[in-house]
Amino acid sequence: MNHAEFSSDDVVTHFIRGPVDQLPGPHLLHEEAEGSETIMNEPPTVAKPRSRGNRLSSASPVVIVAGGSSGIGLACCRRFAADGATVISGDLRQSAAGQGAGEWIELDVTDPDRWRAIVDSVRTRYGRLDALVNSAGILFEGTVESTSLELWRKVMAVNLYGTFFGCQAVLPLMRQSGGGAIVNVSSVSGIKADAELAAYDASKGAVRLLSKEVALFCARRGDPIRCNSVHPGVVDTPMLTGFFAEATLSSEQQWNNAQPIGRRIVPDEVASLIVWLCSSEASFLTGAEYVIDGGATA
Ligand SMILES: NC(=O)c1ccc[n+]([C@@H]2O[C@H](COP(=O)([O-])OP(=O)(O)OC[C@H]3O[C@@H](n4cnc5c(N)ncnc54)[C@H](O)[C@@H]3O)[C@@H](O)[C@H]2O)c1
């Protein structure tokens, strides 16, 4: 069935009747990583992941989340799983994929062969793929002068090449599935530069335009595959904790203060936007960029 034919009522009914543990395929539960969900500032009250019904387009949606073991990716896995999707969490490590976050599969996003193997496995086991979230990423400090070629290549390999490999790998199966949605997690750093994040800024800016290219390519081919980029500001994740532990040029206070809303973003707030972008509610949205930064770039 084409996803455009599905009404949200159908999907609500399906999801209410079909909890995760009744869907086909394994849904492994994993241990919480140490310190993976540390809330550093005052925790805001945000909606907990729960089944909302009208999310993805097909009756038995299958999603891949790259970088699904931590932070924003993990929050996406939980939300998709709560909505009844079969979730494949691809990451270098397993430990952070908490309860209800789907099945972990080892993935180094810089390896195109591994991407192809995972998509082949999803095709064999589930016969379809509805959404891909490219959330794997790394963040290192370095100005245009101080960034070594080694660091530049490392950041590009994960943030940009990894996103490219992921998009390229999933398109045939999404096409075969009758459509799909890709969300690439860029950053406000893909829109507005920081003096001390040369490689990161460049990688995230490239992800922004790559996402638009994927969107145009699919639309012009007539493939019902949408692709959008999401640009978070300062999100409270292990990535940020690690970054500030080592940073010498970047001020944590300055970063926090840059968001007029007055606090860091909670990963689940970003996941909420991403999951919505993958849903049939966002059916005309493609090639667009979604900033979620508490007003930082306003
Ligand atoms: N935290 C923020 O403030 C912030 C802001 C803007 C954008 N982002 C972006 O959001 C995305 C998620 O970041 P996060 O803050 O949740 O970080 P995180 O460190 O909590 O999660 C990133 C995940 O990516 C995985 N990963 C790293 N390299 C990988 C590789 N080669 N192959 C597979 N997985 C790999 C890590 O193991 C980790 O589980 C990143 O792309 C990041 O650049 C984060």
C-alpha cells in the first residue's frame, strides 16, 4: 500500500493494537550507558515518549537510526519504538540503547559496505524501510589554523561521509517500500559558523546541502522519498559533556547563554521534531531545514 493512501485513523488503530513486542523481528532491550542521560541544567518538563498513533506512514513501519545508542539518536529510537515501529539502532557501541529503544546493530557509518549489509538485512527480515535518521556525529574543537588534516578527515568521515553513505544505501529499499523519509541531523553550526569549530561547521553545512540534494533528486525522479535536515542548538547529550571536558577555546557558559529560551535542549525535544518529520503529517515537507535552538539563530 502506498503511504499516501493511509489515513491517520488506520495507523492509530494499528499502533494501539500492535505493541512493539508483537511486531515481527527481534526487539532487544539494552542496558543504560553510564551517565548517558545526564541532565546538566534544570530539567524542563517535556513530553515522555509515548504512543501517539499517527506517526509513520505504513502499517508496520521499519526505521534505521544511525547513532542510536546515545543522545538525540537514542531519544529518536525510543520515540519510534513507543509509536510501534520496528527500530534498528546502528551505532559503534551498544551500551546506551535503553529499554524500548529497539534492536542494536553494529555500524560504523564511515563504512559503506556495512551500510549496504545492514540495509540488505533489513530487506530480508522486514521487506521494507520507512525512515532513516542520520544522527551519528562527532564534535571536536579546532580553528581553521589549528585543525590537523587528521582531525578534519575524521570529522568529515563521520558527520558528512557517514550521512552520505546512509542516504545512498537506503534509497533503493525505500523506493521498493513505496516511499520513505530521511532526516539528517545537522546543527545550527551548519547554518551559522563558530570561530573554533572549523571541521564541524564545514561538515554540518555540507550535510544541510546534501539533504536538499537528496530531496530534489528523489522528487524529480518521482520517488515518494522525502529528505530534510534538522539543526539543533545546544542539546544536553554526552557529546556536549565530552566536548566541554576537553575544550579550551569554547565557553560552556557562552554556549548555554546563546539560547534565548534560557536552557539547553533536551534530546527528546529534538526527537519529537525528527519523528514528526518522518510521519505522514509532514508529507509535503522535503528539502527543508528545521532549526531547533530556543531562538539562538533568530
Ligand atoms: N548535542 C548537541 O548540542 C548537538 C547540537 C547540534 C547537533 N548535534 C548533532 O546531533 C547528532 C547526535 O549528537 P548527540 O549530541 O546525540 O551526541 P552523542 O554523542 O550523544 O551521540 C552520538 C552517537 O553517534 C555514535 N557515533 C559516533 N561515531 C560513529 C560512527 N562512526 N558510526 C556509528 N555511530 C557513531 C556515538 O557512538 C553516539 O552513540 C550529531 O550528529 C551531532 O553533531 C548535537
